[in-house]
Amino acid sequence: MKLNFSRSNNELDELIDDILRMTVVNHPGIIREMIITALKAGQETDYLADLKLMRTTMKEMRYTNKVFCPHRDRMKVTIFGSARTSPEEPIYQKCVTFSRMLAERGFMAITGGGGGIMQAGNEGAGAENSFAVNIRLPFEQETNPVMNGSRNVITYKYFFNRKVAFLKEAQAVVLFPGGFGTLDEAMETLTLIQTGKNPPIPLVLIDDDQGDYWEKWFHFIKETLLKRGLISGEDFSLFSVTRDPAEAVRIIEDFYRIYHSSRFVGDTLVIRLNRPLTAEQLDILEKEFHEIIEPGSSLRITGPLPEELDQPDLVHLPRLSFEFNHHSYGLLKAFIRRINAF
């Protein structure tokens, strides 16, 4: 039997409708498509390992939503850094200070759940303001003692599901010095923001007091990638480097002073705001950032577009909409900082 997402499956559609009524699910139209997808995978894939991967991915993402959903109204910051950093090291204590300051301002911390910088992030914020997004490894990574026993612990089989949780739930990403994993997270976050696959968020690199890690990384980026034309000057707007945890907190707070969030609806970029802008401020933005606006488009204040009704908690926010050029994501970060300066 050939399955279709349209309602042309006759008896099967009726059976699925009966299941949805019996289980009383939210948004049954979406759940119906997920059921059809699973059935189609069963028809099209006979390789058991592939089906196991799909099954585990679905189960892990479901549990991710279950853990994070009760805290949807809290802003969260993902913290990366080395698992090998000991509590006696100054950079560990700097992370404790940073995450404590976050919690004092109402933020929650998301870490990888292990030791080192991950433990420091949970320690400073406290278990009640933290998540541990752990990974099952051959050399077992235990959940750190701060989060051991917490309900906000998730242990993943697959790195890619874990990576989704780190970014999907975060309003900012902060990186302390670390190894290959930390550099991987730094470059992936930069890539996703630079290409527009992740909404604009603060990406802050907190260095040690000597500037021996991220400042040297910054020098490599500038002297090698920029000089070869592999990145553009505007890409330096995508991240910030600091040695001061208090400055890192200010960068995050300032980013959300007026700006709230954004999403694309087709080719239209919709920026949600904590308060509306004036006509004079719109005029300033158009003059200073005209190159990011597609020809023929203009900045306009709107209400929520119909496609945004899937996020009902954000419907009340004023919006700034325009057709973005889909290239200048570094300038888009600068555009947001300019909005926050009003």
C-alpha cells in the first residue's frame, strides 16, 4: 500500500484518526504526519540499523522537549569548555563567577553535564538553574556531582541530537578554553549563525587573564582566514572576545534590551521587539543598513504574520519586518545591536 501525507489512505486514515482520538494528543494534524512518516520509513527502509537510528533520534528529541518545556519562559545560556579543567584553575573559578552572575539575572545555564568547565557552569548557576546535556561515551562520562540526581539531565546516544539541544534552547552561547570539542562547538555555532541556520544570538568567547587562548584564536582568524578572503570583515560581528565575565554578561543582556527574537517567514525576516520603534528610528536604520535590505523592500512595523501563530506566547510582541538579503549575517548582528542602542 502506497502511503500519502494527503488524506488518501482510506481505511488507514480512519485508523490513525481513531488512535489520535484515543490518546488525546496536541496538534493531531502534526502527529498524524509523524505517524505516516514512521510508516513510510518502515516501507522504504529494510536496513535495521537505519531504522534504529531514526527511532532513537525521535525518542531523544521527545525527551529533550519534555525536560526543557517547563522552563520555556526562562532565558538560557549554553556554556562550553574543557572537561579537563580542574577546580583549582583560575579559568574554572571564572566560569563559576560568570554562571553565578547569569543565575542572579534570571538566566539558566546549559552545559554538557561532565566535569571541568561544564561542572563550573552548573556549580555557579546552581542545579535549580541548570541543565546537564550529557553524552554516552565509550570512556563513560559521568554526570557531574552538581547535577547528579537532577530532573534536568539528558543523556544522549547521538552527538547530533545533543548539538540540537545546545543551540535550539539557548539565547546565547559562551565558550571558555577547551579542546577539540570546544573548538568544534565554536566553529559550528559560528557557521550556523553566519549562514542563517541559527537565529542571531550572542556568541561570547571568555579567555583567561593572559589572553592565551581565544585572543590567539582571534589572531589566527584575522591573519589567516581574513587575509586570504575566506571570511569577510563583517563576520567579526558574529562573536565577541573578552577576559571579563561581567562584560560577557553585559553583552548578553544588552543583546536583548529591545531585540527579542526573530524568524523567517518565506523571504521575510520578522524581528520581534520588546518595545516598538518610532518612525524616526526606522528611518535611521534604513539609512545606516540599507545594504541588508532587498531592493524594493523597506522596514515596516507589523503584527504577527499568520505563520507565526505556532508560537502563541510571542504573538503580543511588536515586529519589525523586511526582506533580508540572506548574505550579510554579520551586518544583521550589527543591525540588532543598533536597534538595542535606541
